[in-house]
Amino acid sequence: MNFDNAKSWPFIEAKKLVERFKNNPPEKGYVLFETGYGPSGLPHIGTFGEVARTSMIRHAFSQLCDIPTKLIAFSDDMDGLRKVPDNLPNKEMIEQNLGKPLTSIPDPFGTHESFGQHMNSRLQAFLDGFGFDYEFKSATDAYKNGEFDETLLKLLASYEKIMDLILPTLRDERRKTYSPFLPIHPETNIVLQIPAKSWDAKNGTIIFDNDGVDLEVPITGGNCKLQWKADFAMRWAGLGVDYEMYGKDIKPSAELASRICKIIDARPPLQMTYEMFLDDKGEKISKSKGNGLTIDEWLQYATPESLALYMFQQPQKAKRLYFDVIPKNVDEYLTWLKKYEETPDADNSVWHIHNGNPPKPESDLSFALLVNLASACNPDDKSILWGFIKKYSPESTPENSPILDKLAGYAIRYYEDFVKPNKQYRAAAENEKAAMLELAEELENNSDADAQEIQQLVYDIGKKHGFENLRDWFGALYQVLLGAEQGPRIGSFFALLGVKESAALIREKVS
């Protein structure tokens, strides 16, 4: 495989990194990729997308260059909690601790030492469940163990320049109290947003105005944390991050962070901006609104690979994320899997999804077809679907076709929750009834017909009965037989359901 000619976006990004290190390999001995996580809430679908997409670029880079790589999943767990999340227990206890770093708030679930540690554990379990290769890093640990001290002192030495850069981007009221350094009160442990009166770069201390009382704090050792924009820059400089991607809403902050890096003579990483997710109305998805599709909801109806495909496709284009996109992505994944089997290609999405080693396709049955099969036979469990699958494809079993077996279970669930409640059957018109009854008779007379032969039979009968636009004929079949406006390739559907069973279905619905 010639990776030099690969044109998919992970390779385009990876080639930028190759160019960055063409003459000067990283002094630390590896290329560092980073993804960020705000642990004030549970890991969500955006977290998956960021780590999955970054991992794709990292793998593409490894095919182009022999410099080692690392991926850090960084948790900003020293951030002060500003509001109580809606989906957590013990809200009163959390409310009493607002303003404190997440790692200083008791765990509302009662399983870990702190709120932050609980969420970090959730993040790692989440990433481990998808098999991501990463190193976890906690902001609290990095601040307190001195990992960031050197960079913090450099920032303090450039305090005026950083203020001159950031203040024009703030509202008038915010400028009055803004300081890039946030002291953590030694008694209350609250992250304070108060103005700085003076600073001593040599000794690494700042004197803050805490409601008229001077508060002198060393900036090292975890006694201060940085405001978001400065923190972004400090993390890049302190860790030596070489690549990071982020959502479009973060772009202004990232641009400022890059400029801060240059102020302290640090090299900002290469960056990629991805577009935001939209709901079914085209509105931006918001965790507080709850108008999006969660990762658990997606995985209830489809495979992780289909979700990875959704993340792979057009990351710099705003995309709708709601239940109707699931079947399309499942079937597109199966299509790309089949294409890869025929022509292995590093620009094929499944190559990136499976780190260069996609599984072999198992069947030509689509997810949409299985959902429509469930619609026709109302199964209680997937063993009923397998009864039809085995007649259609005798060599297939749940053991040798694990992907197909999973899809059968997903199809039943999707049908029950989204198709069945919206079914709207209609009676066949007289001309449609005559055509359908003839179709049933022809199916009974051609019990050995395959999917293609059945498809041709449906075409011929539609033409014979005067359907000038055959879309009307197929639309009638979907509405009368399946209670839906659209449906599968009808020849494949009848072949999967069974020729005799299809004839019986037609007679039942027409009558």
C-alpha cells in the first residue's frame, strides 16, 4: 500500500506533522498528540469523536514516519466547578462545594475520593472500552507535582504581555478583575477569580486583592491554576504537545493560546478544528439542553464501528446527530467493508477505523433490510430473524457471522423503538390490489427465484399494470406491506423473507 499518495483527511493531517519534523525531530523523542476532557460531566459522544479522530491521525502518521508517538488524554480536573450538573446525585452536597477544584469536591456517587477522580475513572473506563491507546494525565497531579512549574514561571515573567493580549478580548466588566492566574484559597480551597495587585517573577508569587485583603500566593506547587486560554497554552508548552484538535467553538481560545505560546518562546502544536454536531432541527447540540444523541444511545442500536464511521466522515462539516442517522451509518460501514475486501485502500474509512486491519465482510444483508424483516415478522428475539437469514444464506451462523448476529439484535431494537411506533399502513387502491395479487401469484409460481429475479418480476408486473412511474409502484408496496414511505430493495427483501412468506404477506395486507 502506497501511503505517500493517500488523500484521506487523517493522512493530510499526518503529512503536516511529517513536514513539521522533517529536519528537526522532537527533542523529547516522540510526537505528542493530546485530547482534552472537562470532567464536570460524564464522558460523551464528543469525547469519543475527539479521541477516535486523533487516533486515526496518529496511526496514519505511524505509516509515514518512524518517530514514536504518544496520545495523552488530559483531564482538566483542577477547574473550579461553576454549577451543579443536572444528571448527578447528591446535588445539595455538590452545591455546598461549588467553586472548588473538581478533585477537592466529594464524590457524589460515593465510589471515589473526589468528584474529579470519579469522572476520571469513568473517562478511562470509557476509553478502555473502545480499545484506545492513550496515557491519562490529571491537571491536579501535574500542577501539584511541579510538572508545570517551569512553564508557570515563564508565564509570570511575561505577565504584562499576556494581559495586553487577552484583555482586549474581554468584556469591560470582566477586564476589571481578570488575571490569567487563579489562586486557590488556602483555607476555603475555592478557585478565586480576583484581580492581581502585584507580582514577583523572581520569587514566583502574586499578591491578589481578595475583597480588600492582600492574599500572597506562590504560583507553583498547585497553589494557583490558570484561566482557560492561558491554561491551554501552558499545557501545550509544558507537555510539549505537537498536535491537538478541538471544536469550532474553541477556535478563538486556541488562537490566543498559540500566541501565548509564542510569547514564552514555545512552539504551538499543529491544530485541527472540527465542526459541531446538530440535532434533528439543525440546532447545535447542548449537554444542558439534552437535545443530542448520547454514545450509550447510539450503542444501544448499532455497533461502535458505525459510530467511528460517523466521526470519520467529513469532520469539518456540521452534521446532524440523531437516531435517523444510525441505519445509514451502519450500512455505509458494511459497504466500505465490502469495498475494502475488493480493493484494499488506505483512504477507505474502515482502514482508519480498524487501524489498518479491517475484518472480512460476512454477508450482503444490510441493516435496513434486517430492520424491514423485523417489521414484517415482529420477532421477539433475534433467533426468529436467524430463521429467515439461514434460509437466505445457509452458510451463515451466529458463530461464524458475529457482526451479522449483532446487527440482528440491533435491528429488532431499532424497529421496536423507532419504526413500529410510526407505522402507517394504508389500503391498496384497486389498480394496486390487482397488481399485488398478481405479484403474489407469480411469487408462488416462482418459489426458487433469487433476489435479482424477484426484483425483475416486480418491475415487470408494475409496468404491466400501467405504473408509468415505477416509484409509485414501489411506494405502494412499502406503504401497504410495511406501513412506511420508503423501504429496502424489494427483491432482496422478498428473498430474505422467503418467496412463499412474501406472497402470504401480500395477500394478508391486500385483504
